[in-house]
Amino acid sequence: MRYRLFFVVLLGFLISCSGDEGSPPIIMSFNASPESITEGQSSELTWDISGDAPITLSLTPDTDLVDGVDLVSPLTVSPTETTTYTLTATNTSGSDSQTVTVTVLPDDSTPPAAPTIDSFAASVSEQTATFTWSLTAEGAVN
């Protein structure tokens, strides 16, 4: 009876140790293209993941997608400010995360306002003319 109990315990141990855990997900790449955009433009997030299925993906910050849904690469994003995205891949064997940043640059297509002349004066004495003025302007005036 002792040997039978030992055999059952040993067999249970061997079965639990030999179970295939599978491979955890590995994010091979996570990229944004382009990495820098101007306000109002878009960038595509792409990724490549390996590991045993099923793999659950989540992306933060929230991009109006539900965690756990199979996200499809590429994913178009249009952030209004510089944003760092974190992609997390999870399965029963583990998880992996990577980040990518999309930099949002200000829209420079609108030219600065023309300077305003606040005052102007001219004076002439013999053969010399002197002009003085004051301006209000955004940025440098050349």
C-alpha cells in the first residue's frame, strides 16, 4: 500500500512538472510612423508579437478600444499632444510591454500676426533726418 501511494504521488508530481507552460508573448516590435506629427495629423502604430495563443492585447492610454479585443495592426491614432503609448501582450505564461511616443508639434502653417506700429516720429535738422518708432509684435521682428 505504501508503494502504491508513493507511485500515485510521484506520478502526480511528474504530470504537473511535465505540463507544457507554453511560451509567453514577446513584443518583437512596436513602432509609430511617423514618430512626429503636426497638430491634426495622424500616426500609425504597428506591432509584431510572438507567443502562444490566446494573447490578449491592451493599449494605453485608452484609444477608444476595449482591452482584450484583438487589436489589429496598424492602428491609426491622432493625439492632440505628445503621447506615450504602452502596448501590453498577455497570455497564461506571462506578459510583455513596450512603449512608443508620438510627438505632436505645433501647427506652424498659420503665419504670425503682422507687427503693429504704435508710434512714429520724424525730425529733420540741417542734413540729418531722424526716425523713431515703437512696435507691438509677436516673436522677432527683422
